[in-house]
Amino acid sequence: MSAIIVERLCQRVRDADGWLDILHEVSFSLESGDTAAIVGASGSGKSTLLGLLAGLDTPSSGEVTLFGTRLSSLDEDQRAAWRARHLGFVFQSFQLLPQMTALENVMLPLELADNADAKTIAQSLLERVGLAERLSHYPRTLSGGEQQRVALARAFASRPALLLADEPTGSLDVATGARIIDLMFELNRESGSTLVLVTHDESLAARCAVRLRLQAGRLERAERSA
């Protein structure tokens, strides 16, 4: 079974001048365990595509099927429940809850899933990403790189089948970003997740098995490494 099947996906919105096609007839598939980069110029539809893969929005037409589940068959609440069980998301802006410590942020998805070992798993993951001494720190007291490591630990906490990352190093300096990417690929190999990331960084894209290149909302080409 393919992990992701995207069929003739379109997203159209109305602006001041009429209708704007953000995505047009995008189709591709990814296998379980694939790593894929969505690349293209700003405004090419990369983040829109990622949001549709996550079920955060619904397409104008077309279909997204994730591990045999057609997202169009789910209502908003069901899509949210599917994400909670199967999806991890890493944002460029970290999206940590400011009123929670690093440990509490990582525990949250586990607690929502009624995992009795939430604290043990979260602590282990934070130790794994080098933050054993920062468990009780709040996001405002952490550096950008530390916040992104907390976000990675949170994304992998529930061992998701699918991990989505939107410019995961976009707000980090080059050296810190490189360490975060190494850690993300390492955790992904260990978990066996399917990874899809949006990036402007061609060197990062080259590390992925599949590269999906968008241009003006169309899939210009899909390349798979030999």
C-alpha cells in the first residue's frame, strides 16, 4: 500500500482579480518510509500542498489518500483525530505552547492519546535530542535551535506514520539548521516514518529520496534518487 496518493489535486481561491489557481492538477505517490522534498520558488504552492496533505484544509478538487484513508471521506473532527493518531508536524516557527515547559510540550500529544507512559517517553526523547538539562524550561528561555529540538521531539513522540515539516530550518542559522536536519533524518530512520518536507534549500532536498518540484502551482517534475 502506498503511504500517500495525490490525485489531480487543485486548490483555487478568489482574490480581488477573480479566481487564483494555487495548485493545479497535482498528482504523485509516495511509498511508506520515503523521504520527499517539495521544492519551488516562493508562491509555487508548496505550503498549500503540505497543508492539504495534513488535512488542515480541503482541496477545491482532487483527492489525497493517506495509508488507505481518503481524506475526503472524513469530516473536520475525523481529520483532526486522524492527525492525532498518525501525523507529526514540524513548523518553521516551532509552534510550542509558551505556558508549557519543554517536557510538557512533548508530553501533550501523548496525553491526548491517553498514553500512560507520556512523561517517560517525552523525557527519553528530550534526552535523545540533547535537552536532558532543559526539561523544565519554558520556550521563551530556549534558543531557536533548542526550541526546534523540542518541536522535533514532540513531532516524533507518538511515532507517527507520517511526518510533515514546513521549512524546518528557515528561522535558524546555517550551523544550527544543519544539526537539526541531521537529527530529523536520524530520528526518521529510527521511527520508519514517511517524511515530507518543504524547503528552499536544494542541498537539503538532495538528501531526500524523492524531489517534487512545483512551478506556479503545477508539479513540474518528480525525481526519485537511483
